[in-house]
Amino acid sequence: MATGYVNSSYMPDAKGYSIGSGYCWQQGMNPSVSLYSEIWDKWCVPKHSFIGWLVKHESLNTKDKLYKLHLTDNDCCILCAASPETHMHLFKYCNYSKQILAMIEDWMQLKLEYGIQKGTELQKHVCRMAQLACWYYNWIERNNCRIDLKLTRPACVVKEIQRLVHASDVNIICAHLVP
């Protein structure tokens, strides 16, 4: 059904957009507003936030999408070859991605769950930064493997994420100390 007025009633489009949903968004009753502030955290690396935004909106061209468009001959995950490469698989269930996340969680001594609500503001910033970095490097490694047929060991990827988080921690802490 097309978006528009029918018998003086507004009909939403297929994605559920309507005047009412627009009003709720404008009034701040839309959960995606908090998603925006969590992904576009001022302490996060912008290119990581960009990939994070695409991950959360399932907008990356994963192999399942490419396969449906007949742009690849299979939808198998490039990183683990165990399942179809969907957003959920690539960023949550893929063994390669899980290894990286587990090592980062061990290093940070906390579970990285996106949208962490507990802890200090500093901990929230660092968790967002680490989560987005994991997603970013998973995507980069996936693309490197697809193009160059090379895959970096998870421990090397973790070292890069740790280096990035350490460098950013200093900036965040200093910013919180300045009056």
C-alpha cells in the first residue's frame, strides 16, 4: 500500500513510517536517538562509528546480500567458512569475530555489550570505543581476506585495538580532568 491519505486517514508506508512515528521521533520517544549518541560518541574514531552505524542498520554488503543480487557464487562467511555471512553472523557469531571480542573482553575484564548502561562515563566511552573498533576491524579483515586472500591472526587485530584504546584513554581521561 502506498504512503498517503485514504479516507482522511494517513496510511504508513511499508517500513512503518507515519506522521505519528515522525512525531514520536521529534519528541524524543524514538530509541534510535540513543543509538545515534552511542555510535557517534565524540571519543570514538569517526570511521569506526561509520562502520558501527552501518552494522546497526545492517547496511553493509555482506555475502548474503551479494549472493541474493547474484554478485557472488555463494554466501559463505569469508572469515570462518562455517555459516552464511550475514550481519548477525559476521559481527556476533563468527568464530574469528568471537575470538577477537573474547580477547578484548579478557583484556578489559568486562563483557562488551553494546549500549552498556552500568559503570562510569569513562567506562561507557571505552566500551563503545572498543566495540566499534572490533566491528571496524572485523569488517576490514573480512574485506582484506576477500580481496587479498589474507587473514590477520586475531591476536594481531587485538593488539591494534588495544593500542587504539590506550591512546584514546589518555585523551578521554585528560578531557575529564580539565575544568
